[in-house]
Amino acid sequence: MGQMQKADVRNCTSTQIEALNGFRRELVEDLKVAQHKRGWGLFIDSCFNHCQTPFGATWHSPISLRLGNKTIAEAVADWYVGENHGVEEIDCAFPCINPTCSSQLDL
């Protein structure tokens, strides 16, 4: 995948999108072992830049990426404190772009 595609997934060819979706399908399938297991959780979003995980500020930002109207911080908190054992939030496949993904905002 070239720099143009890394900067904006909308620049990917249909072949590249299918490769991304193939990876996603395999990942979700492989993680099914975690579904419905007490103490396990999933937060799989479609943000291709992984902008939500490296910085604490991103986790707690008012514009943080959301799945099921939860930020990654809220989903992890639910999982950690046990409010919802088996937390599972899985985003849509490409070309679905999550509107809460800050990588897609025109800043």
C-alpha cells in the first residue's frame, strides 16, 4: 500500500480494499474465541491510522472515535470494572468510514 492510500483509505484500489477487508474478516473470525468469554473484550474499529490508541489524550478527547456510542476508554472501563463482561464493539468493513474517526476529519 502506498503513501496516498495510507493517508486516506479512500484512495485505495478495489483490490487493496478487498485485501483490507480480507484481513478484517480473518481477524474478526480469529477473535471469535473471545466472544462471550467472561473477562474478555473487543474494540475493533475501522480507523486505518490507529490514531485512537497511542496517546491518553486521544482516548479521552471529546472527538475520540466511537463504536456503539462508546469511546475506546469507555469500552475498556466497562470491561475492566466488570459492568459488561464480554464487551464487544466491532466496526463495519471498508469502504464504511466511521464518522467519528478523526483521521477522516478535514482539519
